[in-house]
Amino acid sequence: MSRPVVLKALWGAAVLALVAGCSSGGGEERPGTAPPTSASAPASASASASVPASGTASPEGGGRVSVAGTLTEGLKSPWGLAELPGGDLLVSSRDERTITRVDGRSGAKTLLGEVPGVVPGGEGGLMGLAVHDGWVYAYLTAASDNRIVRMRYGGAAGDRLGAPAPVLTGIPKGVVHNGGRIAFGPDGMLYAGTGETGQTGLAQDRASLGGKILRMTPEGRPAPGNPFAGSVVYSYGHRNVQGIAWDADGRLWAAEFGQNTWDELNLIEPGKNYGWPEAEGRTGREGFVDPVAQWPTSEASPSGIAYARGAIWMAGLRGERLWRVPLSGAERSGDPEAFLSGEYGRLRTVLAGGDGRLWLVSSETDTRGTPEPGDDRILRLEVR
């Protein structure tokens, strides 16, 4: 289903005022859409080639992706996605404040309920999800902050969510740049990507939880081995992180919205400074970590990422495409390639499901898209 290229409607005076104050963009993505690339074949990102490729092609292959089918559709403002033991999925609705269980084979949907305390607005609401040891974790916008909560699910609780218990509170909230992605790492610790809410100075303030990647125990305490004593801050100098994933060797990668020039894919190392607001994209400046890959802001607006078959796969909102970034160890092994350009509209979340499978969530009903019948949907992709 190929979509027309249209200008996205500007969505509210409050956002316009904030955007005008910080950049021509400022939010999750810039107004308007990028020129489409071919929907039937991957396109190399010539602008991204300013980051030199190195290494050799991955022995795992995984150079192409195809849509094997639509798992489910009719979702409203889907944001977070997590896989349950057994293969079913949980998906959050940012604006409806609900979590839905989706059968991993039939696509049948079961509404588990509304999460209390969520206050949607702008780019905030019920966002990232993670599943760990009988708990469902959620990153959400509350009345006074962004926070992470957890709810019992399954077992004695049955097919319903328990009451939310706070895990970490006090993450700054704003109309824009709320971050929102959470995931458990190979070390069993919980990681979260946050935004600086449009207050750019928060990204460099290590005492603030805004504009950071956070690492904590499942109970929300600073994780052992964190770079700053007594703090959940793992890395800083970020503008708005909505994608985190680990490669086969346990390296952490993160996707980040740029402002006017470059969106980024970064290799995350503990205690490192990723530059915002002093640096955007590759600058070579001492003390800042340069991205491994970068894109013009018209081609990405990156949200979720996943690792599969030797590459990072990155969902693009304004870019309306799925990017593949081939890796060789900690470096790129080739230029990024774009898939599905313009075919399914804005793309919010991508999740690795094993056996070369990816789950991909569209994001046309989040007030910035142009919904068509069936939106939004979860697609089943095969990587080969």
C-alpha cells in the first residue's frame, strides 16, 4: 500500500511556540515528509556516507527484508511493543493509555486495560514497554514527570494487569522530547532513553535524568558498575533517545533525534558524552562521541531500533522507512540502506522476534500521520 507524500499538519499552538523557540524542528520530527525512495528495492543513504564504512560484510547475512504479512491492525497511537514468553505481544497506546495483548500467530487482540496515572499530551503518554520476571514495565508521562512503573501480569494475576508500582520517578516531562524507550539488557538491568524536553541544558547536566540513557536494577536503583556513583545515569548529552538495542556481542546502540541537521545512531559506552546541545552529528570535537551513522533530518526521525542478522534496523517517523545499518563489531560495515519507503507511512517501533523475524509498528494515528483504513498495524517482517 503505497502512500502519497503529504505535508503533515502542524498540531497545536503550544508545540508551535516551543518549536519556534528551539529550532525549525524541535519535536520528534520536522514538519513535512521526505521525497520517497523506491519501495521495491533498498536505497543507499548517500548523505549518510559521510560516515566512512569500515570492516567487512557480516557473515550472518541479513541484507534484505520483506513483509511476510500483517499480524494485526486497527491500533490507535501504538508506541511500545514487548514480546511475552510464548510469542504473544503487548502493545501500548500512547494516547488511549491502554495495553493490548496481541496473539503472535492469529493477531487477535485482547484489551488488558488502561494504566492509571497516565497523562497524555504532545509527545507524552503511555510509551515504552518491557517484560521481565512476571512484571510488565512501562515508561509513562504522569501529571508531574515522566516515570517508569511496573505491573504484575500472568501467573496468579491471570490475564490482567496489576496496579502500577513506581520504579523510577522524576524524569523531566515536556510537550516534546520525552524519550520513552525501555528495555532489559543482557546484564539483566533495565535501560531507558530519555529526552531533554526542549530544555537543551538538561542533556549536559549529569544531575538531571533528562537527555540521558539510564541504567538501573529491576527495582529502579542505580545498577552496579554505573559510571557515576549513586546515579542511574549511564550516558549523557542526548537530545531525545527513543531507540535502544544490543548486538550479538552485547554492545548497546541507541537512535537519537537531531534538531536541524543530523539524526544519529550511536554506540553507547558508559559515562560518555554524546554532545547535545554542543554537537549534532559528526563533529570530531574532543570530549564528545561521534555517531556511527547519521542521516539528514528529512530522512529519518528515528524511533525504535532492533538488532537482527548482523545489522541494526531503525524505524523512521518522518522518513517513513526502515533503515538497515550493517555492522562489523563496533563499526559499520557498509552504507545504511532504506526499505519500505513510503509504503506504510510513519514507522514507530521495531522489535526482533528471533529466527530472522522482525515486528514493525506503524504510527499514522499519533496526530501527525495521514491514517488510511487499517492503521495502525503490526507487520511481520522476514530478514534474509
